[in-house]
Amino acid sequence: MPFDTSQEAYKTLRSIVAERTSSIVAWVGSGLSTPAGAPTWRKLKQSLVNALGNKAASLEKDDMAKLKHVTSLVERETNYWLAFQIARQHLGRSTYQDVVREQFRSVATAS
């Protein structure tokens, strides 16, 4: 079956690449890149769960309970994209990015 070049997502990606309007990072899997230090999906999610737990520990009692509940939801979520979305919403953009970048730090120097 040939690739369908009429897909909207493909057309959008092709435009971004051609016009160089945004940086592109392709993350197509985590299995083959783990020897280079890239995290598995499970490890990346666990690092976000840990960050949520750390944030919860720094909050007042009521807010702590709410964030611990969210942390538990993220931990149990089997859809990684949904888990990451929830974690980002509750960690905030900056902390979320810092946690993810830290997980990929060793990959930046892999050869």
C-alpha cells in the first residue's frame, strides 16, 4: 500500500519542513534508541510522575491531596500521550519541558 500524500497532517508537516517555520523533532519510538540513553515511554512517564509527586509534596494539604490524585491518574493511565498531556497541564510548561529535557540529556552527546 503506497503512502497517502493527501493526508492533511502530511501536507502540514511538508509545509513546515519546506518553509522552515518551526523546529522539528521526530520521535518515532523508544526501543531502538534506548542504548544511546533515550528513555523508554515508561521511564519518561515515570519521571513525570516523580515530578508531580515532588510538586505535590511542596503544596498545602488540600492542594497536595488534589495533585496526588492527579499523580495517581497519570501513573495508571495506559495511553502515554494522555498521561503526558495531563502531566504537562499540572506541572506547567516550564517544569514539564525541564523534566523531559533531563531525560534526553545523555542522548545529546551520544554518537
